[in-house]
Amino acid sequence: MGLQLVAIEPSMAMVSIPTTPTIIEINAKMGKLYDKLTNDIRFVEGISACINCGTCTAICPAAEVYNYQPRAILDAIQSRNDDAIEALLKSDTIWYCGECMSCKTRCPRQNAPGLVIQAMRKLSIEMGYFVESEKGRQQLALKRMVGESILETGYCIYMDHIDTGNFPEQGPIWDWERANAEKILPKVGANYKGDGPGALRKVPKEDLDELQRIFEVTGGIDWFNTIEEFSAKKAKEMGPEIGTDKNSEYFKEVFNTNNQEKHTNQ
């Protein structure tokens, strides 16, 4: 068969023909956020040539409840596409994981999506992307409730900090127990606010000072400050007052908002 030449009509030359992205355009959207992730040892240890078999999603307890697929997350990350990674960092998705590491036990390639999620959460906070999602904004609640409790009392959760205003499910009996703590807790073996050993004992000031120094040296205080900084900017954008405690309008907003229809499988 001979070579056939086809004449191009002048009008055809003016038609805009869609083109695929150039290598330069693709590269411009790839690598920056991915490179930041590779600086986290948890990311390095957590992913090694995922084959997208879906075993992690099948075994994941969170996937049964939330619109959450570890397989899809690793697939997006392996694309190294910054747009896809940024979308994840700004989403609720990365906050659904309970970090139980069931994924690690079943993966045929020994990947650990739970570790990858930890690295993504860290990067989301560092970049300020966490405030763009409902679950991400709740990091402020964790910082003020758990983080500050550790530094103030030495306990992640302390009896004096659990009130029925923020935890109404505790009920009126809890109010009575808190009001009578010094009388009833010794009866169950606790050393409430006392010196020496025992549950709910008073943590010595020198130990609390050491905790403070540990948080300073390891970057924990900087971490807390970053959460507060970006949360304040988001609060200004949304309207509620940010405050500095657990009674501010913004704190109440992020602590109490839970859009079940959005997050859970229906």
C-alpha cells in the first residue's frame, strides 16, 4: 500500500486540539511535598513499592466505619503528584486512621500505611493544611486538652479537667464524684493530689519541669505553637473567637462539630 497524503483544510489549522501535559508541566506538580514526606523516617519505613492489592483496606477497622481506604492513599502518594498529596493533607481522610497497625500485619510487602499516615499528619500540621478539614481542626482540642494537661499535671487525662460542660455524657454522678473526690478516691486506693506513689498522685514540680524541657528540646512546644498559630488564622477567617483556653468559641466549635453523615459509611 502506498503512502497517502492528506491535505489539511485551512479551517482545521485554527482548531484548538487538547494536548497532554508536557514533562516540564508534570514535573512542576511533582515532588515537593513528596520530598518533605521522605524526610520523615516513618514514611521511609512505612512504604516500599505498594502493589495496590487492597489488603490494608480489607483489614482496616477504620475503613469499616469511615470513607477511608489506605490503599487509595498510598496509591495517590506513590504518584508523587503534589496536587493529589496536598488534597490529602487538607482532607479529613488522614485523620480517620486509629494507628492500630493492622495494615502492617497483613501487607504482603510489609508496608505500614499507619506509619505513612503519621508522617502525613505531621506534614499537614507543619504546612498549616490541617485547619482546612473538620477532623484536622480538632488538633487544637487535642493540644489544649491532652497536651496542656501533660505539662500542667503530668497526666494525659486528669480528673479535674473532665467536666460535664465538655463531656455531658459523664452525667450528674460525675459532678458529684468530682465535688467529693478527696473523700471517695482514697477508699479505692487512689492518692489524689498526694505525695508519694498511687493513682492520681501529685507529680513533683521537678518532674514537670523536666517534662517541659523534654517538650522544648524535642520540638513539642514548637509543635503546639504551630497548631495555635494556624488555628488562630482559621478562627479569624471563620469568625469565632480563638481564645487561649477550652471555653473559647472556636474551641467549642471544633470540639463539638462532628458531621457523621459526611464521615461515615452509610
